[in-house]
Amino acid sequence: MTATDTERAQALQALRATLAGCSQCGLHKGRTQVVFGAGNPEAALMFVGEGPGFHEDRQGEPFVGQAGKLLNELLGRIGLNRADVYIANVVKCRPPENRDPTPDEIAACSPHLMRQIEIIRPRVVCTLGRFATKLLAGTDLGMTAIHGKAKAMTLAGVDTIVFPVFHPAAALYTPANRQVLEADFAKLRPLLDRGLAAMSPGTAGAGEYMTAGVTEPEAPAEAAAPEAPVGTAGVEAPAGTTGLEAPVDALAGRSRPPLQRTEQLPLW
Ligand code: URA
């Protein structure tokens, strides 16, 4: 293990410890435990879901239920497994009855997600579904417009590529949605290997780009649902936590090899 591994793992561990008894929002009342996140602290690819469900709340790990099984399968199809990536959620405690997280809950919890991004410094952040996408992709465009498309962004002071896909739960019982998700996942590999150089102009409008060689799939059923107004963009980080434009800390001095940027691309 390199010093970098150790530092990142230790920083995540320290953050996990500070959140173990978190009561910053009402979700703490119904949780079994905080579901902090899991995976490789050195991951180049980070997934961000919505929030823990029943099984995640019980087991303390994200995406261990049916949606998690599908996520594992999708990862396997591109030659990755959970140990290669890092998985976290927008909110770290289970919303009762699996309801949507509220804007207040997201605002309270998102600084912790930003700190995880700051520590891990992923090359690609794949947002799973509309809540993570709304929070991180910095756009009001819906999932139908931007799933499977990439955008260079700076999150928590980290230069990264945000890549929205539909939530695996939307594909569990709908084969058409699953095909869309598989097609979008297929783009992750070239994106990880070549950064934005893997992207080529798309067809949906000016400034949009698609991964070369991958055709645009049809919008899945989730796309028909109205976008929930999460409204957390620009949320101020509470004292002692890290916001979108997080200050540079000791970890931030070390960086991954630069992304290949042949063009400056707002991709959606
Ligand atoms: N769905 C999510 O968004 N996150 C989980 O951890 C599990 C299911």
C-alpha cells in the first residue's frame, strides 16, 4: 500500500467516524446505522446513488439489495467489480418507507459526499438516478436529456467527469431500461481510459457529445417521471465540513494524471 492509499483510507475512516452518530437531519431517527460508503479509496470511478434502502440500512453498505446486484452485474460487464470502485449516496441514512430524500436532508448530508469526493479524487463520478444527478451535475436538465453523456466539472475542488445514468432500480423489472443502462455503462470504460478524448459530438444539440461508437439508446420509463426539485445546488457547507468549492487540504496536493482534454466541452 502506498502512502497515498493510506492517507485516503485514513481520511475516509476519520470522516466515517465523525458521522457515526450524526443527527444533522431527521433521518437519524429511523436509521439502523449510517451507510457511509464502500469500496476502493483510490478508485478512479465513483458511483453516487440516492440513499440507503432496507437492506443497506441493515447491512451498513450501499447497494447490497436488488439494485446493488444489478449494479454488480453492470460492473462485471465492463470488467470491474465493487473492489475497483467507490460507492456512496446523496443521503447516508435510509429515508422512511424508502421515500425520496427531502431538500433539507440532502442539504444536510451533501457536504459529507463532497468531502468523500475531495478525498477520493475520482476521475469519473457516475451519478445513479435523478437525485445524485441533480445534486452533482449542476443542471436542471432531466435524466432523459443527459444520461450517458459526460461533462467535465470541478466538484469539491477536484477536476472530474460527471456521467449520469439511470438508477439501477429503474431497470430491475423493465428490460428496455436495462438495455439503456448497459449501453451507458459501456461508455464508462473508454471514459475511464481516455477521459474526454473518448467523447465525440452527439446529435441532440450544440454542446452535447456522446462516446464514440456507442449509439444513443431510447429513454427508459424512469424518464417519463417528472424531475423532483431537489434544489441543493449552491448549498453552503456547514462549519467544519466541505462544500462544492472545498478548500484544498493535505490530500488535494496529490493528483491523478491530468485528464485528457482535447476540447473544453460542456457536454450537456
Ligand atoms: N439505492 C440507492 O440509491 N442507494 C443504495 O445504497 C441502495 C439503493
